[in-house]
Amino acid sequence: MVTTCAPILEKPNRIITADMLKKDVFCMTSDYDSTFAADVVNKGKSFVCDDRNQYLWTQEHGVYFQNGYPLSEEIYADMGRSCIRQGGAGQGRPQDMPLYGYQPRCHDSKADT
């Protein structure tokens, strides 16, 4: 597991690259896109973000999650879908699928309904 927490910057120096990581590593960041290079988030088997709509809104406004970060169709799920089971049929994550997470938090299932 690799986790980061650095200042959120408009022009980040993404110092962690895919060649620095072991195979099948779980990466999680709490600093938007300030630390992990785009090859880290695109080389994994799945990309999970905190809140899909927030991620896409932020990306569309042109400062963060640019230059190779996953687009809408490349997002596996957001943490709300991964942590709760809506109606007993949550999306979940296959056990053998490593993922990259952006600002993960589990949503309160009552708040998401």
C-alpha cells in the first residue's frame, strides 16, 4: 500500500511514477493529483475516486486531474458505490483487482439514498 498526503497544487510535481511501485500495489492519495504521475493511475486495473461527480466536475474545469488522468468512462466506481450495498446489490470490487483511490471515504448509506 502506498498513500500520500501533500499540498494540493495547480501545477504539481508528480514524483511517484509507476516504475517505482511493486506489481499489484494499492495506491491512495489525499492530495488530488499532486503526487502520483498519470502512469500510476492509468496502469492499474481499476480507478476508484471519492465522488465521481465531484471528480468529473473538477476535471472539466481544467486545473486538476489533467494530462493522462482517467476520464469518465475509465472510472471503475466511486467510494460510495464501493462501500455500500444499495438494495443488497452493491458494485463492490473483485478481490483480485488492485485499485487506485483518490480521497477515499465511505459514504453514510442513509445519506446516499
